[in-house]
Amino acid sequence: TDAYLERAGQAGPLNAFVRITDDIARKQAEDSDARIARGDARPLEGIPLGIKDLFCTKGVTTQAGSHILDGFTPTYESTVSQNLFDDGAVMLGKLNLDEFAMGSSNETSYFGPVVNPWRREGDEAKLTPGGSSGGSSAAVSARLCAGATATDTGGSIRQPASVTGTVGIKPTYGRCSRWGIVAFASSLDQAGPITRDVRDAAIMLKSMAGHDAKDSTSIDCPVPDYEAVLDQGVKGLKIGVPKEYRIDGMPVEIEALWQQGIEWLKDAGAEIVDVSLPMTKYALPVYYIVAPAEASSNLARYDGVKYGLRVEDDNIHEMYSKTRAAGFGAEVQRRILIGTYVLSAGYYDAYYIRAQKVRKKIFDEMMGVLNGVDLLLTPSTPSAAFGLGEKTADPISMYLNDIFTVTANLAGLPGISVPAGLDAQQLPLGLQLIGRPFDEETVFRGAKALE
Ligand code: GLN
């Protein structure tokens, strides 16, 4: 813990941590030492982790990357972080993220962008670590923590993992409790780990997951020992390759890496099957209706009364609007406007209801294909890490980063990104495996075979 705290303290230029919690970390580490000395160690005893600042931490300011949560100090602990601490983990600090987890580059944070520790060969230009869990991915990639919590609403675990050479798994919707996680889009949000390798992800997810009576969408089914299945291999598994993921303009290197992944899995004994998912093209438009709709509703609670920032005014309506204008950044305001629009009378049926219907069709199509194959193999992202500022002026080009990841959220399926190689500029690229609901075990077996 001391070594990590020192390293994290020196990594200011990456801007991965928004808050380092030395006192808590040292106290937890001392407790861990005592437990180990007593021969009473828990599964994560003394393991130093970073916690995405979307997870409420008791007594530790939690801001979700937003100005509007200035000084908000929860009086409770999120179930996922509590589960980790109950298993012996140590919290080094809170990690930076896109504001309210809205973004794909960690550039919408009130605390400024996070910098990817990777650089293009022979080029010092700073790159984004992906988003929204950019603090988590950068911190794990730069070895500032042994693992990190993250959340994924449309790709925010898998995309940052892919562009930083780390492993990230979004489990099945309902696998981890959402209780105490600042809500973005409640029907899509899921917590998961970002780690250095597949084994660490398996170990960490086991601790994070589990039923929680405080989240009515958390599922009451046993959490398997993911680590125990890792070495079972992929012999006999059927792995589908969806042709619709071969999009125009995809870099040849990603195409080649995907092919390489197919060969690796074949060599390991899997059967590769071509599959078709024609609804794929609707996933991104559906996501960018459903997610903002839910966000506009979830973010209505930030009114200057209950949490954080308040811009005073004698007129309460003025106070609300001044607080929200000052407290929310441009991307969050854009989502609230889109969400309010698609939910408004007159547009509700045309946008929101239609998107929900298409979402159901996407789910049915995915389940149909996963009836015949155990896993799907796709690239995680349509490009390697891009430069800071490169896509901020064009929200659509930013949203396109999520093209391969949003389907798993809309359908609630588990998905993992595994580092699979480097591009010509020596930047990491990831491959994604998507599995059946609550079958993270097979996802982990596939991931281990790709690693
Ligand atoms: N990039 C997507 C968005 O901005 C996904 C974010 C996430 O998964 N939290 O909505």
C-alpha cells in the first residue's frame, strides 16, 4: 500500500486520481497486516485498489466528475465497494471519470481530462485513456493501483480497457448491485473491474458481485468461482463472429487482430461460426435515446437543495436553474436536453417508445444467436487511443466509439475486453467477447484463451 500510495502521489500529470485517501488506505492495510499475521486473511486481503468516483464512499467526497456534487460526502458506502472492503481490499483513492460517466474519452470531467500512459511510437502527443472509466483504465495501466472499480452503461469499462492495454469486464445486468452508485441510465448501468489480466478480473468480480436486497434489479443467483474455471479452455465451445461488426472505415489492423483472435481460439479447440446480427446498426441510435432519457430523469434530483452545489437566488426556480446551469458541464446538459425531448409529450411515442421496441428486438436477436453459440467475438473499439481534444468538437464522432459495446448493455449481456495486440504505432488494441446472461464463466474462459 505504501508503494502504491507513493506511486499514485507521483502520477499527478496523468490526473487519474481525484482524491487519494492515504489515511483510509493505511488503516485498512494495517488491519490486513493484522489479519494476515493471525492467519485469517480474506480473498483480497491488503490488495490496493482505486475506486471510480461514481461509487459512493462513506465519509469520502464523491463527485461523479461533476461540479454540481461539490462537497457531497455520502453517509453510506456503495454495496460494490463495501463488498470489496469486506473481502479485505484497500482503497487508495477515488478515480477520475467523465462527468456522470457520460463520455468516451474522460474529457468531460470537471476535474479535467485523464491522460493515457501510452504514447504513439515516436510521438509525444497526449492520448485519451477512453471513458468514462478513464481514471480506472489509466491508473491500472500505469500501475498506480492493482485493480480498479469501473462502471459500464454503453462501454465505459470495455472501451477504456481496450485503449489502455488492460482487461475490463461488464458483467450481466443484475450481477452487481447498483446501490450507492451514482445513477446515469439505470436500465443499462453495471459495475465491473478493470485489471491487469484476466485472472485478476475473475478474482475481483467475484468479490464485487452478488445479490443485494437494496437493488431490486440485482439478481439472486450464486456467484461462481470465476478463477476456478479459467484454465478449462475453450475446446468444444462455439464462438460466433458477427459480420455486421465489419464496419466501413475500420482500420486494417483491427480487422487483422480480429482475424488473429479467431485463429487463436480455433487453435485452442473452439469452433468458429459466422453469425449475423442485422439489428446491430440500430444499437447506437437506440442507446443514444434510452440512455439520455434515463439520465434526464436521474439527474433531476440535482436541484441545489439535496446535494452539493447551490447558486443562491431568492426565487426558488431561479435557484434551481442557476445551480443546474453552473453545475452541469456541456455534455451532461446535452444529454438532459436530448432525454427531456425524447420523453416529452408528442415525441415520447416517436422516440422513446420506438427505441424501447427496437431494444427488445435487439435483445431477442442476440438471444437467438446465443442459442447457437456460446460466445461472440468482436473488436472492442473501432480505433486505438485517440488524441486529447481530437473528438471533443464533434459529439457524433465521440458517440461512434461505442459502436461495438452498446449492444451488450441494451441486451444486458456480459462482455469483456482483453488486450490482444498493438497497432503499427505500438498502441494497445482489445478484443471483446460477449456471452449469455449470467454466464460470465464462459466469458472468462474465452478471455483467458485470448490473453
Ligand atoms: N460513452 C458512452 C456514453 O457516453 C458510454 C458511457 C458509459 O458506459 N458510462 O454514454
